[in-house]
Amino acid sequence: MSATTSSGEEPARDLPTQAALANPKDSSWVRQVLGRLLAHRLLHFLVLGGAAFWFSPSPAENGRTIHISAEEAESVWAMRARHGASKTLAPAEKTAALLQYVEDELYYREGLRLGFDKGDGIVRNRVVQKMMFYAEDVGGVSAPTTNSALHGYFEAHRDRYRREREIKFLHVFVSNTTHPSDGARVAMALRDKLAGDSTLDPRALSEPFAATRLKEWNYPSDLTQDLGEPAALRISELEVGDWNAPIASPYGWHVVRIVERRGGRLATFEEAMRDVLIDYQSDRKRNAMDALYTRLRKEYRLEVTLPSGETFVLPERSSGRTASRGGE
């Protein structure tokens, strides 16, 4: 039960009495006040934050100099103009752009001094990406790609660029939606009708389907994508000539007549040029990252502690990751 004054109000808590203040030897009130202060989390934050600021290492004298070159200023203004309504900045706009650049640089350097980059996943990922850019530039990835280099790469990897088998056929489709229970019977009747009258137009007998027109298909990629693997395999085994028995797919039934087939072959440089360029650039990036990884793997000592029963063997080659210029 709490005590009250004659006026009915509770006395102020935890304040030293006049007697305690008058007696310098009585230090109990000092301990009491300090205990109350130390219990406040806000005080903890202010003390720790102040300690981090005042006791962190001061930057070297050259670290306090922020130099903005003419090229940097032009770059800052050009970037501001790209995001503005006008391509020409007024003097006040140039001043505002440089002010923001200086502010960012001040805050960035002070943040580094205070160690705010430590333990930050976003900062870490950005530094890793910049290192990848550096490795690619050193490895010559950004150098122009010449036609002779692409030709040389194509000749060294010709087996990569084979053309698939091509199958050209006519096709009549009976869907599961229209004929959920008698699709096979309807398709077989259409097959017999087509086989008995060569003047019939297959498109007039077919339900809508992308493959009802005469078309060249690549096997296995096109056929497998459009009809599913079992149906594609069956069609790839058919001979040129007659209308064949219905073939089932996830969509329904297919009556097919093969018109022409061509075996796979090596592509020409012109046919494969787009893929050659992509592969050439990808290999150059991979080689650049492998070179960096191999060098750093020798220069750094790796210590890994894993949970019981887990193992990790450091591979000889890098993971294959490359930098993305879209991130800049």
C-alpha cells in the first residue's frame, strides 16, 4: 500500500531527501539515481553511439580531402539532366546536383569511418559485383568482339551448333474438350476419310490447333514443346507418305501425314552466329572469373567450421557466376 501526503498526492519517488543531500557521506542516494539512469535503454543507445563516434579512428588527412574533377562534375550534371525535363541545366540546378553529390560523399566516407559497411549484406553484394566487373575488364571482356574471333570460336566448337532433325507434315486435330469420350474413334474415322480421298483439305476437317497448317518442325524441341514427349516421339518415327493412325497427346488426338523429313546437320556460321556470340561472351566472362578465383584461392587462407557430419571441399573452378552490367 503506497503512502500519500496530507493533500492526497503520492510523493515523488526516488528523489534524495534534504537530509541525504545535506550529508555528503551518505552516498546511497547517488547509487539510487545512477541505478535509475542505467535502467533506461535510450541512455544506453546514446552512450554507445557517442562512443562509436568519438572513439572510432579518425580519417587520415588525405582522407578528409574530397576532390571533384571536371570530368566528375560533368558526369554528375549529365546524370541529373537525363532524369530531368531539360537536357540543359540552369546554374542553380548544377549547384543543387553538386551539393547532393558532395553530401553523399561526406556521408559515405563518414559511414565507412564508423564501420557502417561491416555486416551489411547489400553493401557486400555491391562490392562483390564491382569486383566481378573489375575481373571482366582486366580479362578483356569489355574489348570489342571481332568477326575473326567469332569465326575462330565457331570452328573450335562446331559440335555445339548442330541443327535438329526437321519434319514437315500435315495434321488433323480432334480435341478432348469436344470429344471427351470418343475422340479416338472420331480421329480414326477422319483418318480413313482422308486416306480414301486425296482431294480433301485437312484443315477443313481439323479443330483449331497451331500445327494444323503445313509446317516444318524441329525435333525434339518444337514437337516436344507443342505436343508433349510421347506424341513427339511417335511422330518422329513415322515414314513419309500415308495418313497414320491417331496419336494421343495431352490435348486430344492427332492424325498426321509426313510430307518431308531432313536429318540433323552442322549449322553454318551464319545460322549459328547469334548463339556463337552469346556463347563467346559467356565463355570470356567465365574465364575471367576463373582466373580471379584461382589467384585469390592461392592468396587467401580459408577456414570453415560446419555442423557435425557436413563436409565442404573447395572446388578448383569458380561457381560460374558473372557480373551483370544491368546492375550498374
